[in-house]
Amino acid sequence: MVGEMEYWERRYKGGGTSGLGSIGENARWRWRILEKYIKNIDNVIDIGCGDLSFWTGRDCNSYVGIDFSPFIVAQNKKRRPHWRFIQCPAQNFIANMNGKIILCLDILFHILNENDYRAVLKNLMLYSTDYIFIYTWIRNPFYSWKKRYYFLKKRQFRKLIFSLAHKLTTDNRYIAYRDFRSYISMFRNMHFRLIGIEKNHSIDKFGAMFIFRKES
């Protein structure tokens, strides 16, 4: 995680953003999905809140943004002084933290360590009193990159490249693909029901929004 923190600190200090998922049509589509399930977006805990680009033109009364970048947390406190921000890695549990709506958007595929990944999922459930929205990959993007490369290779190398394409799931630096559907049983065990999987492949053919609701 140290390497990841250093990467994001350099990125934000250099004027970089939280990514394309937080702006433009990506953001508009995600807001449409949120409002499809919840009319009044309030009492939010935003895990990996980033630079708040996603919240441009939006507000709510009760908001907690959690991010492991000290720089971006300090910047966010200036941008939205009426909101609360906490500098903390997502896998570290914060006691006495709960909210109606938990957001975890474009975070999971940046977590390389399996134990950290599972800890983040557990924390989402421990924080939520009602809903969890998770946007992450539903298809392996590494396969697509390798597949394009595969079709350019000579015939005798195609079988080898095809085999490698199916095995590649990480760049071993900042991103990793996992099939999130294989972790849904964790949510069932914690009494959260999957109520929707939303996809818009015209925007992102690899990602999907998973929506969970706590069972009464």
C-alpha cells in the first residue's frame, strides 16, 4: 500500500485527477443509477473519495469522505468545509462509523493484496446501515489488451499469446482484476442482499455497479 499511496500523492500534487469514472458521462450515468435506487442521496460514506470530482454540482447534508492520500484529504477539507474527511487506508476499520449509503467507486481494482481486498469489503458492510454501491470491473481488461495483441502476432505464436492472455490479471504495480461476483457470498453472510447489477458498456465495457441492501 505504501507504493500506491506514493503514486496517488504524486498524481494529486501534480494536478492529476481521480480518473475518468468521476467526470463526464461516466459520472452522469452513475448518478442516474444511484437515484434509480435512492431518491434522496444523503448520509453518505464515500470510501476512496478522491478529489470529489464526482460530486461536482452535488451536495448532501451528511457526508464522510475517506481517502488514504493526506494531500487530497487536506484539499477536500478546503473545498467542502461542511463535510467530514478522514485520512485512512480503506482496509483499516474506523470505529463508530456508519452511514445509510456507502459508496466504493473505482477503488477495488487498485487493491493488489487479497487480505486488504477482503478487509475493504468487510468494512463496507460494517459501515452500512442500508445501501452499498460498488463500481468495479466485471470483465478482465487485461484479456482485452492481450487479445488485441494476439491477433497481430504470427500464426505460430497465437496459441501461446492466447494462453498468457487468460492468465494476466494484474500489472503488479497499481491495478488487479478479480471477479467480484465470487465475493458476493461475503455479503450474504453479513445479511446484505444483491438487488442490482447495472452495466453501461457503451461507456465502460469492463465495469459494473453492484448494489446491495441490508436485510432487516
